[in-house]
Amino acid sequence: MKFTTLFCCACLILFGVSAAAWALTGFDLVAVLTFKNAVAYRAALTLAGVSALWLLFWLAVFRPTRTLR
């Protein structure tokens, strides 16, 4: 479970950097990494969505910020 959470965090960081590069320069890093293949592009975006849902589940169930109160 720890590996899954770290992988999802890394995935979302990568997509965040890619989105920032695309917003600032117009260079689509995900399209380049998927060799402009539409199926691979959608699969990469799906991976980002699943990663976000996993982290939302992890935050809701395990409440890692509970001790910060």
C-alpha cells in the first residue's frame, strides 16, 4: 500500500509538471512521452485520474493529517 501511494504521488507530480509546462509554453509533454499515440495518451490521462482517486481514498480513510490538530 505504501508503494501504491508513493507511485500515485509521483504520477500526479509528473502530470502536474507536464500541465504547468503545457500551460506556460504550449509544449505538451504527455503527448511527447506517448509518441502522440491517442490510445496511449488517454491511458496516461486515465492513470492520472486513478492516481487522484486513490490518493483521495487514502486521505479519507487513513487521515494522515489527524495528528496535526
